Amino acid sequence: MPHNPAIKPLLQHPDRVDADATAQSDGNARIILGICVAMGFTTLLDQTIFALAVPRLRDGLHASASQLQLIISTYSVAFGVALVPAGRLGDIIGRRSLFLIGLAMFAGFSVLGGLAWSAQTVIAARLLQGLGAGIINTQVLGLIQDLFQGIGRAKALGRYASAGGMSGAVGPLLGGLVLALTPPDIGWRLLFLANVPFGAVIFFLALRHLPRSRSQPQKFSLDTGGLVLLSLITLSLMFATLVGSTGSLSARAYLLAAVAGVPLFVCWEVYYQRRGGTPILARGLVRSPGYVLGTTVAMFQFAAGLTLGIVSALFFLDGLRIGPLLFGALSVSSALGMLASSTRSWRFVSRFGRPGVAFVIAVYAALLVLEGLAILLLPVPGILYVYPVIGLLQGVASGLIHAPNQVMTLAEAGEGEGRGLAAGFLQLSQRLACSIGMSLGAGIFLVRLTSGASLEAYRSAFVAALGLVLALTGGALLAALADMFRRRFATRLT
């Protein structure tokens, strides 16, 4: 039988086929990881820019304190609510279509935010943006878990986490420059619209390079009841934190509703699983102490970081009355620190594991105390000099906490529960905790201030809100220590 000369060399060297296939596969994985990092950069750029826009947006739309709290926190609620169903759908029907749908929502509703005519419109835009970002984020984490294993997965998650550092470096400077060069009521609108060109480029790349995956022959199970109950609990806690009027119910009534909803949620989850469904609190995840404790670390630490960011923006822009460009420049050091450490965090986690993460959380807590003392005691020039130095160290610490904790937490999740489901619940927990933390932190800060408040009042308000951030960090530390001792005990038993 004659041989095709085009394939004869490959027949003589079959190992070349494997090498070429491997190289092609590695190349595709790198392209897909680049798209994931770019998408993470875009959604996180939105958050870093948005913090700068809040005071101008409030003044331009005459938003009340409670509306401002909702504008700040609604995004994270919607983000979290989208994660579990999007993760489950991604496990079953594939990640490409959901990635593209989420990206279209995120970019499209950025336009609505940029054209908003009232505070209520901005709240709606942030809600829908958050849904889109949540759909995207779960697919990104699922793609990374599908394509990489072991140290390769840790490296990939570290690079994805570095997107936070990159966006943190670019966002404040870009946002500050736009706000400095445009009229007050135009600048914050342009910051919303900045998502659109980034989103369009990534949409084209994703459409071309993300793999098409066949639908899996699995029974689709979506825990709608559990998702609704968990969302209502979160919203009740959020409404309990709002400054001023919250409608017909008092803050205490909202708090009691949230507390009463917890056992109802747990009972529903047990019932739903007994019926054969896949609950949000999947049995395999709940029974994994490493996954539960790692998720607790992520919840508290993520909420602490974002709450600190929004309160810092309000303090510097409103209290110290510095320009947005100067505040952006002061904030860059934190992002650079996180970028530098997160790209090498895979080495950190492989060498130090959970004890290393617990130690870095303790260092982060000490830096918060140092920051509070600086804000309370130093004159304004001293604060401006010290803030970027402390921010740099906080950024380095954050980069050594988030990605390593995520790697260890997802490693504790059983494959039978679905990678997308495990990643989705981890992100859901983070985002819901973040929404409550940011709303409560902003409320603690704003309730202590009146029109024309003095610098001393702003100092006091910042330190009060910092107390919440420190408490959240303490919760993360306790969970990390519990997981560390659990691992040591398990090692001794074996």
C-alpha cells in the first residue's frame, strides 16, 4: 500500500506526533488562560475604578446614604447569586456559551450605568453587571481547573489572581485621570463606559479561541429554592445595615428575618438533597472540613479587603479632600505589591501551605492596626506619606493569601461534586460576605458624619469602620488556624 509522503516522516517518528499535539495543547491552554486573565482584569478594573467614582456619582445623582450603600454592595450580591447556577450549567452544557453571555451582559449594562438618570438606575445597572460578572467568573475558574492540574493549576490561579494587581495598578490612575480631566457629572459616566471597549476585544478573542464543549448527559438540577432563600438572607442582612429609612421594617426586623432564614435554608437543603437534587450546600462539600474552613477564610478576607477599599476612598476623597488622581497614585502601591506576590504565590503555597497563609493573615491584621494609628494620629502630610507604604505591604500580603487559599480549598472538594459547583459556592460565599461587609462598613462610616463634618470626625469614622475590617480579618485568621491544626492532627494520625 503506497504511503502519503506528507505523513511518512511522522510515521517514521511517531513521538513527533505526540510532541506536536502536546505543544498545540499547551499553546491553546496558554491562550485560554490569557483570555481568563484579561477577563479578570476587566471585571476587577471596573471595581477599582468604581470606588473612585462613588463620591462624584453621589453628588451628581443626589443619592442618599442608603442608596449609596446599595450602589456599593448590590454588584456583589448579584455576582454571588449568579455563581452557583452558572457553575452548574457550565459543568453540564459547557463554558464557552455562558462566558459569552455573561460578557455581553457585563459590557452592555455598563452602558446603562453610564447613561443613568437616577440613583435607582445605577443600582439596577450594578445589579445586572454583577449577574454578568458572576456568570463569567465561574466559567473562568472552571476552565482553569479543566485545563491545569497540580502545580500548573496553582500557577494558573496565581496568574489569574495577578489580574487583581494589574487592575489595581491601572484602575486608580486611569480613573483618577478621567475624573481630573472631565466635568464632575461626565467623569463617573465615562468610568462606567470604560468597560465596553475592553469587553468587546475579549468577546472577539473568546469567540475565536474558547473551546466548544459537548453537552454532558447529566440530569440538570438547580437548587432554585436554596438560592432564593440564601439571597433573601443576604438582602435582609444588607437592609439591616442601611443608614436612614429602610422601608416599613426596622433594622432589627431585617436582622431577625435573616436569623430566622438560616435554619429554614438548612432544612430546605436537606430536603432537596433527599429528593435527589444537587443543593447549593452539596453534601460532599459540607462534609469536607478543609473546604468549609478554606471557604470561611475566603469569605472573611475578601470582605475585609473590599470593605477597606471603599472606606478608604470615602475617607481620602471626602475627608481629606484630595483629588482622585492623587488618591489613585497613592493606591497603586497596594496593587503593585499584590501583583508581585500573587504571580509567585504558587511557590509560597507549595512550600508553606496553610501555616504560611495563617501567618500572612496575622501580618495583614497588624498592618490594619498600624494604618488605623496612622490615620488617627498623623497630620495630613504624614498620612499621605505613610499610606502607600502600608498599602504596598498589604498588597503583598493579599497576594500571598487569596490564590494559595483558593488552591488549597478547591483541592479539598471532591470531583464528584463538580468543579464548577465547588468553585461557584466558594465565590458565592465570598461575594455575599463582601456585599454585607461593604454595606455595613460604609454604613458605619457614613452614620458618624454630618454635613460639613470636621477632619477629626472623618478620622473617627474611618477608625470605626476599620474596626469592622479588623474583625473580618480576625475571622479569617481563626479559620486558617483551625484548618492548620486539623491538617497537623490528620498527619499525625496517618
